[in-house]
Amino acid sequence: METKIGHATYNFSLTVFSGPVSKDYCLLISSFSRIETNSVVLIKLGNNEVLKLIANNVHTGQVDLSSAYSSTVTAPTRYPVTTTSTVISTKKIDYYSSIYSLNQEELNKIENNGVYKIRIEFANTYNEKSWEDDKLGKFIRSAHEALELQLQQPNTIEQGF
């Protein structure tokens, strides 16, 4: 799920690290806006309870951002001639990915009460957003259901080889 929060755009996803006897769910948040190591995310639920998540892993990568510059030129001739040229260039910019562990109790609280506000730490300030319709909570709930279905499917190295 992608959403604008404050002056930044964030991408949310849910993943699970599954072993023979355990499942560890994590909320992944990524953005072009800086996310610091040990960054804090506050999630306000529909029952006004606040979950405090701390990033336990932040990765900074670089991606190519293309930008187009156009210019208009009028040639000095008898007839006014206007041409437009476009130059496309790319530059490397930082892209931040962070992982926030969600235990089963926190995941249940999100699914049962919904998410109506989020605050993401940004340097010495924060970006925040409120939702009237539990947009993030619904996304997490549907992602959790999809992951649980995938985990029920037998997955062996020989399958489909």
C-alpha cells in the first residue's frame, strides 16, 4: 500500500518469516524520505490504544530517479519557429527500507480494532496521517490472510521442479 504522509510518500507491506515451528510477521515501511535506525512508528488503533513499533532493521539503497527537462527555443528567422526539446537524465538517490516486528498480539489488535492514525519518526520530527476508514488496518488484515493461505500450501524444494 502506498500513501502520502506529511511531506513524504511511504510504501507499506506485510511479510512473514516462517520456520518449522514459528511465524514472525513484520511490517515493512519504505520511502525516499530518511528512515533512521531504531526509528519509531506509532499506530493508533480504533479503540485509541497506541502501538509503538521500533525499527529493528533499516536498509539504505540507491535507485535511479529519472527526470525530464524541457526547454523551448525560438529560432531567429523570418518565420517564428518554436521547438521544444526534452532531455532525460537519471541520478542516484537514497531509498530507505525498514522492518518493524509485529507479534501475534499486536497483529490481532490491528485486525480487530483497525488503524486510524500513524506517526512515523523523521529525524527530530515526524510525519503523521489519520484515516477515517481504517485503510492501513484493512490492508494489513488482507495481507495477513493472503500470507496465511500461502503458508498452508506445502512448499518443498521438489515441488514443481
